[in-house]
Amino acid sequence: MSRLAKKPMLLPKGVELTVSQNVVQIKGPKGTLSHNLPKGIELIKEGNEVMIQQTADADLEKPVLGLHRSLLQNAIQGVSVGFQKTLQLVGVGYRAAIKGSKLDLQLGFSHPCEVDIPSQIKVEIDKSVSITISGIDKQLVGHFAAMVRGIKPPEPYKGKGIRYTDEFVRKKAGKAAKGK
């Protein structure tokens, strides 16, 4: 058993966990998520603690238990607190706006970039240069943030582009002028 799988998961107040036929339903104040467990893994619930365990007849690799424990822990945190990523637009004339269910980005291209916002994600714009992406599914929030950042990643010479707020962009020296 992996070391991570040995640690119990704590259920916060207001979060319910039910298991039926290897499908775990997690309900909380922010919403509901479900997770499919592979055969050979069972959950043991004692009060507000949940343990993940391998059945006796299972032939699973050690890291599989730790993976599913992490996925369940992320689901528990998502339905109770949620996840959030913040992106910054750096560059003259770079701005973002929400038009219906699309994120409209002006990034210096000859055309506007529009990205469909998934229904499970909430996007907020602050001062047209800060994009806050939030939701209950960690994987979906991270994937959408990476997809938006991938449209115009920060370049190393002037630092222009879309970056995470906690991201540091190392700048390179530009072309040196020749002396005569």
C-alpha cells in the first residue's frame, strides 16, 4: 500500500459520501461529484473519516491506491471549498471580456480569440486584465486555465502574454547593438 493511501481523508461538515457499485458520490455545499473506483478498491467510513483499502483478492499496483485517494480528496475539497486559478494579461491593449458563454480575448492578434466556457466553470474578469477561473472539479479548472494560457503564453523578451498570477517569467537579454 502506498504511504499516501494510508492517511485517512477527513469529511468536512456538510459533505456526504456514498458508495454504490464502485461509484462514489460526493455531495457538498458547492455541488456534487462522482468518481469511479476500479475493482479491488473499497472505502471504509468511520464517522467523519474515510479510508481507502485494497481488497484481499485484488492485484493492483501500489501507486493506484494513492492516485484514487488523491482524486477522492480533491473531490471532497472541491465540493466543500472549490478550486480557483487566476490569470493575468500582460501587454499593451491586452484585455478580456465575457460575452454570453464565451471568453473574449484581445491579445494583439488580427482577430479576437473566443473560448467557450464549460458549464461547470465560473469565470470572472477584474479590470479587464485579470481572469479568475473557479469551479469544483480541480482537473477541469486547471485544464481550462492552461488552455486559456496556451493561446498566448508569456514570451521571454518583454514578458507579454497570459500568465498565472504566481508565475515568474525569466526575461532574456535582447539583441546587443554592435559598437563601431
